[in-house]
Amino acid sequence: MNRRVLFLTIPFVLAACATPVQRPAPAPQPQPPVAAPAAVLLPSVPQPPERPLAPASVTDPLLPQPQRIDAFVDYTASTYGIDPQVVRDGLGKAQFLQRTVDIISRPAEAVRPWRDYRPIFLNDARIAGGIAFYNDNRAALDRISAQTGVPAEYIVAIIGVETNYGQNTGSYRVLDALYSLAFGYPKRAPFFAGELAQLFALGRDEHLDVAALTGSYAGAMGLGQFMPSSYRLWGKDGDGDGRRDLINDKQDVFASIANYFVAHGWKRGGAVAAPATRDAMAADFTPPTIDPVYPLATLARQGYRPQPGQPVEEGATLLTLDGETGKEYWLGYRNFYVITRYNHSPMYALAVHQLAQAIRTGSGG
């Protein structure tokens, strides 16, 4: 993880030249505050090691594909102890899907502003679906919440945002999706080839037919949309049956989402986010990181502080979003950052947070 440095902009103003004509002295104008000097940052939230990436012998697009296939077989066999013939036979069942490459490589669309992004997940149907899902699975969710410290409503909200409570878990064969991106999308081939290797290891570990698994165009699967590496690293057996089934077993899914949060630094009882006020003359401030490394005193000197009555926790980052009625300012605390480890978009994390709050309120929690 890169070390972060706090960059604070010092605003300035230009005064009009005086004229020799005698006029009443103008009323004093408020001056923009001078930015505080760089502050000592708080430590970053500790994170687990990065997931393994496939080597250049597998992913270099200048190498012939048959050579890269052979290198992939060797890499998967040596890294995960899988019979090379099993890997080769599995690859023989894979189909290249140009559509997956097209979807992931098309130029990024203009990022939706918060006022357009929020209603996708914060609407009556999504909230009602979350309340019903929570009520239907309350005993298991509350048990796992008590064990892990991750509130049940956040587990439900992740499922709601990812798959609309299981209504859309993806129809692509995971094997095809990962094969296509590993060998047809050089920009991120090290990651997707690494995930393809993990898929074979997952099949061995959990006795799964990798050719039968379905998921998203990027290879995520199940209610919680776990990639193969996430399944292997953070999947949990939530009901004690000796298996980790993140496709069909809700209790395993609940336990795995909670465990993912815990592994990435979730703080039991910690705050997630708070709407913030901005002083009238505060300078714009866009932190270069969403790590919650900024002391509240530093943010207050910049002119940003939690609204009265909102959660307060030391260590935050600042979000500035285009809301329905203008700019919105939010402080994201440690647990907010943890949600961004599931999906790195701050708007995603804020949608999960607000959906969770609505589910909690609507379910009588």
C-alpha cells in the first residue's frame, strides 16, 4: 500500500486597485482561511496481503497464446499443487467470450453523480426487499453479526447492492469469463489469470465443478459476488456443515461477507460515515486517498466537521458529492473504508451504508 501524503491548498485572493476618488470605506470582507500546515496522518487501516498475480510468462501479450497456456498450466500446478492434466482439461472446456472483454475494456462512461447513482440502490423496492430479506433470515444474520461485530444490515445491504438479494447473480460461466479476460485483456491479465488459477484451486478445495459455476462477466459469483480468490481466502462455513458454499448456502454467504469485512479491518461498534458541514469560506479539499488517515482536528481546520448529532470517530476522509440539492459533504470513517475494499467506489460504499440504515430502520432494529 502506498504511503499517503496530505496535500492542502493555500487559497489566495486579488484585491482591486484603489482610486483617488474619496468614497466611504468598504465594509470589511471575510477572507478565506489559510489552509493549515500539513498534519501528521494517522496510520492506514491494516490490510491483508495482496492476492497473487500471474507471472509475465502467462500474461505477456507478445508471447504466442499456446505458450502462455502452457505457462498457465505450469503456474497453476506449481502454485496450488494441482495435477497439470486437470488444469489442461479444464481449459479445454473454456470458451472465449469476446463480450466479456468488450464490456470490461470499453472506455469508462462518465461517472454518474451521486444524485443519479443513489436512486439506483436507495429506492422503495430495494429498501423493501432488504427489509423482507432481513426478516426472512434474521436469526442467522443476527447470530453472525454477534460473532463478528458486523451489523446484520450491512451484510444484507451488500447482497442488495451486489445481486438485488439474489435476483441477479450473473449468467456467465465463471470459467469462460476468467479465461477470456486472462488471455484476451492484457491490461489486467495478471489479475484475471491469477483468479483463473485460483478457480482451479477452489474447485479442488470445495469439490466444485468449475465448468458449472456461473457469475458475472468478471468472474464474481454467488449472492455476495465473491471472486475465486476471495472465496478461498475469506469464505467461511457459516452453518457448521463442513463446507463453504457461497453459491447456495445463505449462512455461508452471510458469514463470508462478515469475515471479508473483519479481514479488511472492520471495527466492532465503529462508526461508518457522517454528513459534514462546510464552513462558508472553507477552501475546496479533495483528499488524495480514501484512507481514514485525517485527524478530525485537521479536517476541522480545513472547515469540515460532522454535523451535530452525527457519529464522531477519530480518523476520517472527506467526500464531496453532487447531491439532489447541491454539494454534499461526508466524513468516511474506518468502517466506511472497509466497505470500499469490497468495491473501491466511495459512492458504492455510501450507498451500502445508507441502504443498511434504511433496512435497519424499516426492520425495527
